[in-house]
Amino acid sequence: MTAITFVPDGTSASPTGFRAGATYAGIKTYGDGKLDLAILVSDRDCDVAATFTRNRLRSAAIDVNEERLTAGHWTGRGVVVNAGCANSSTGEQGLVDGRRMCELAEDAAGAPAGSFFVGSTGVIGHFLPMDKIAAGVRNVRPTREGGMDFARAIMTTDLRPKFGAVRFGPYTLGGSCKGSGMIHPNMATMLCYLTTDAPVEAAFLRSTLSAAVDRTFNLVSVDGDTSPSDTVMLFANGAAGGETITAGTDMALAFAEAVEVLCTHLAKEIARDGEGATKLLEVTITGAASDTEARQLVREMTTSYLLKSAVHGADPNWGRIVAVIGRSTVRITEPKVTVTLCGTRVFEAGRPTDHDPAAVAEAMHGDTVTITCDLGVGEGSATGWGCDLSAEYVSINADYHT
Amino acid sequence: MTAITFVPDGTSASPTGFRAGATYAGIKTYGDGKLDLAILVSDRDCDVAATFTRNRLRSAAIDVNEERLTAGHWTGRGVVVNAGCANSSTGEQGLVDGRRMCELAEDAAGAPAGSFFVGSTGVIGHFLPMDKIAAGVRNVRPTREGGMDFARAIMTTDLRPKFGAVRFGPYTLGGSCKGSGMIHPNMATMLCYLTTDAPVEAAFLRSTLSAAVDRTFNLVSVDGDTSPSDTVMLFANGAAGGETITAGTDMALAFAEAVEVLCTHLAKEIARDGEGATKLLEVTITGAASDTEARQLVREMTTSYLLKSAVHGADPNWGRIVAVIGRSTVRITEPKVTVTLCGTRVFEAGRPTDHDPAAVAEAMHGDTVTITCDLGVGEGSATGWGCDLSAEYVSINADYHT
């Protein structure tokens, strides 16, 4: 088994052949002198995998990326991302602007036409300020050290940049993401860009990313609202050499594990930095009829107002957990359902156990609250992440006026 | 068309032949001297219709009611309700206690064995204090004027009692409900008891209640968590005489409309009194592929964290409304989707309209915020109710410790 190890201060520019950088183009109007325009580029062609939002009312950036992926046969060089304007609900003009933004970045980076993708996050219903973007793109100087700037530039109301990199065998996988930020009048867009210098066979690259996203980012919830812009992209440039990694090999297993480890890290970073969050909520469902049902229940748990409130108050409220299981449509064997809260079994055989609520409450005061439920039906399982619901969340999302 | 008119100060004891009353039995431990045990009784046998929670982990009271409805062929005399203990997650003992509570009320009211039903709301995982209930039941003196006491006694953390009555032709329909209250560690249980002196054919009584509940209480959401105890019951004693009302007659139409009007009134009262609520949110979906899809989207709207936060802040945030439509699975004709917020069209043809956000924000400062969305697909429609998400909601549900 190939070991997976984290790279200290690793970013999306850590893998060989990738560079990143950012500038302040004046798009993000809140804050002063924050970075808001970023470029991530490979010095050679990459195979590209991507997953996009399932929201039907999508940003123009998503449509532009899909048309470029198709035309370019799922290859490319890099991505240009702005924060401060989501280019969503912008109609035909949004498509024209998104394509133009790619071309500007290709010119600046000396990359082939059609090889860049685009990401936009921020206010929706407004057109991209193309003059500022054109000037800004020319100011970006991607370097091997620029991964941290990239991570900062794609933030909206995120409180901290989110990045990481892991080594697996001779290869590196890096990435950065943003999420759970909110700017009027938009949604908590999640953007994630992953890079690797491993040579990965194109179809395997895509299936690996899809599977990892299902088990990581798709199991994160801050508030249950998907955005028109959610994006995860993975660029593989093969710069570290070696044989092409295909399904069924040892290195394929290592690659898949590396992707899941890094995506899990980034997903938890998003949950922990959820708007107003003071705690990470980690929910594990076991004994479900299928992994799919386990994932469904994880999401129902991490989006429950009552459960998220109880987590915020460190209230060992097994009743709210049981209520979510009860209202869900996932199959259960009722007398076999068990609930474990921060390591203490609190519910089994249809009744609360004889536990000490004060001790459980004490455990819930930590920065991570874990809930494990066994449904007593089958072998399906899943783990997902959310955060507590705080008055600060309401304040962030209510006390903003157009 | 028979006119439906509200009865001033009408309650569940307004229809002929019904009496109600309550006492303080010492079950509700918060507050001083609050009523917490209530009886509603008819002086003659009633046909009974009922709908219960869909949560699979149900309170013993629900199980007891179902066994009594079946055994009694959907007839009965009344209901005994306590607040302060939900008799949920109480196993076999809970069933024994629930049945005993019915018997105690039947004895006290001089009603036949098997003719009473039971409701319990409050803390879960605790057994009913049967001594207090036995003593309390003997203290209740149901009267024609006792409907308000009944409405007060079934409250948990509700801020105000919820009741009403309407006249249709020679008949009266009354009712009271509680909901959106929360006591550790339980759920926002909704209980509703309706009464009428009209003689209604049993099957028609049940189908009418089901249809009305689907269009009213099932379209109310404070936080999306159903409780193990949710109940709506309708007692028809025929005391006002006349021909039995059967489907297809003019009086049947009047009765169905009366039930829907009163349930709508009570449902809106619940939404408006939602925990921490400062505003009523009324969402209407038109142009859906079916009424079912319209109802689904109503519920997705009224449970959205982002939308509820925007309503709280009177933020004319059409982007959050559009995002919910986009992430929903209901069918839409995308270019035809329109969004109207407090009377102003804010979104159409995939773009925000040229509206004045400040004027819409001003309208949203009222105590009711209305959202109307047309999906441009078909003839399906629905209206439902929710409330805003406030810091107070979080405080109510987080700052309680076991």
C-alpha cells in the first residue's frame, strides 16, 4: 500500500509543472486591497476532470466550462477565477463575458486557445466588469509559490483560505477551495481546483473524481442550498513522469485514496468555516440498506435546524437525532437503531440509555461534535460534515440590505 | 354558495354539544401555574377523522389512538391532552400509560370505555407522571366556555393560544391547535383538534380532513423537522341536526370549504408563532406541472436557511429564491420562470427585472412577506406558510442544556 502523506503548506501549485498567482482587480468591493482575480496554470497540457452544480439555474461560467470541456476533449491548461461577481443570471451576455475571460487568461499565460476554464463567485444578477478583469489578468504573475495567493483570491466571505497537498509515491496532488461564503444576493458557492503531476488515464481520472466528490464535497452541508456555480475540477499534467495510471493497478488505488484524502480535508475545512460556525459536525451512518441511503441520512442530519441548534448549544439532545431518523425515508430496523453522541451511546432499543447527559454535554463543548447512528438494516455507510447553527449565521445572512 | 364566516372568539367548544376544560396538573415544569392538562368532550358520539405524523419513530399516544380508532370504527367522544411530556420513546410502558390516560378521562367525563383519544406533547424519553395525570383529570370541568382554557393548556413554548371557529349554513366548525413550541429534548410538535356539530358521513369526513391537511398544515414549516406526535383530529357529533352531509352536495362543498378555511387560519397562526419568528412567510407556487410539485417547492422554499434569513433581514434577495427553484427537482420551463416578492416582479426571462430593491425591502418590513413564483410548465399550484429565521430561533433551540 502506498502511503499518503500531507505536504507542509502544500497548495494547488505544489505538484510539478503548476504555477498560480493572483491580483486585486477591483471586483470585490467589500474589504480593501483583497485579492480577487486568480490564475492557475500548468506548463503542459492536462487531462481534466470536473463536476458541476446540479442546480438547474446555473452560472454562465459553468456553461462556458462545459462547452470548452466538450470541444477540448477534456483537456486543458488552467483556470482563471474571479471573486466578487458570480456571472449568474446574466443571460447571453454572461456567456460572451465568460468566454472572453478565458481568452484573456490564455493570452496572458501564453496558453493555447480553448485551454482555459473559468470560475466566478460572488454577487449574482450582475455582469462581469470586463475592463477590470482584462486589466487584472495582465497583472497576474503565476509562480510556484503562488498557491496561497490563489487560495486567498477565490475567497468570498470565507474567514480563511483552504488548501492542501498530499504525496503518494513519486507524485503530488494539490488543491484549494472556497466555500460557505455569502455575498448578496447569492448562495454559498463552493469552488475547488485540484492539480496533480501524476499521469492519469483520462477516464480513470474522471471516475475517481466523481467517486471522491460523492463521498466528500457532496456530503458537506452548511445550509442545504446549492449554488449555481458549484465546481470541482482536477487537472493532471503528468509532469512527474512514469507510466500512465489506469484502473486496477496499485498506483491507481493510491491515486484514488490521495484524491479522497485531500477532498476530505478540504471538505472538512469548508464545513468548519461555514458561515457563523463554531463547531464541525461529523455524522457517520452505519448499518444502512445502502451507501446511498446512508448518504441521504447524513445530509438530512447535517441540514436539520433543530440538530444544528442543539450542536451549537452543546445540548446532548438525542431526541432531535432520533426525530431526523424517523422523518427520513431511509430504511431502518426500528428496535435496532442506535445513536452515539461524542462517543457515548445515548439511544438504543427504542429508549434513551442510562447515560450521563452532563458528561455528553461536556464532550460536545469541543470544536468537533461526532454523531454515529447504526440503522440495523444492512452494510451501507457514509460520513459527512456540517456545522452548528448560530445566531451569527442568521446575522451574516439577514443583516445585509440591498 | 354557502358563506363561511368566522365566529368571534370561537373555539373548539363553539359547536353545539361540545365542552372543554383544563387544569394545572404539575406536568409542565417551566412557568408557574400554567394549564397543562385538557379535555375536549362531546355529549354524544362523534364520527372521528384523524391524520397522524409520518415520522416512523412515533409517540405512544399515536399508537394508542390508532388502535382505538380501529377498535371503535372511527367513532369517539373526546380527547385528553397533556403538555410537558410527549410520552415518546417510552416503549411498552408508554402504551400502557396512554391507554390508562384515556380510561381516566372517560371515567371523569362519564363517557363510554374506548371513546376517548389521547394527545401528549413535551419532553421525550420520559414516562408520563400518571399520579399527577390521574389527579388532574378529576379536576377538569369541561364547559361550553372552556375552549380557551383548552387552547392554552395544550401549548408548550407557543407564545399565544391558537383557536378559531367558522359558521357554514346552520353549522359551526371549531378548533384549536398548538405548534412550533419546543421543550427539551423534543420536536416542534403540532397538535390540532377540530369539532363540528354538523352530521357528516364518516368516509366524507375523513377524505375532507385529509385533503384540507394536505393543503394547510402539511404546507406549514417552521424548521422542517416533523415530530413523533403530530396530530390533527376532527370530531363531528351531528348535534345541530339536519341531513347527513355526503360528498357531492352543496352542503358538502360548504363543509369542505369551512374545514379548509379554519385549517388555513390555524396553520398560519402556527407559522406566525414559529419559534423566534418575527414575520409570516407566505409562498405561492403557480404554473407547476402538478399540485404535488407545487407543494414540494413550497416546502423547499419555507425550509431554506438562506431564504428564511433573507426574509428576517427584509432583504429583497431574489437570488436565494431562484437558487431554491434551481436546486429543486420540480419541473420548470426555465425562461418562463417568474418571481414576485411582496407584489413586485423581481425576476423573469432568466434575469432580474429593472425593479427598485429599496421599495421591495420596504414592503418586506411588514409582518407578512409574500413570494409568488410561476414555473411556466402547467396548472399546478399551492400556497404554504413559514416564518423567518432569527437569532432568537437559534437561542431558543441552542441555549438549553440538559
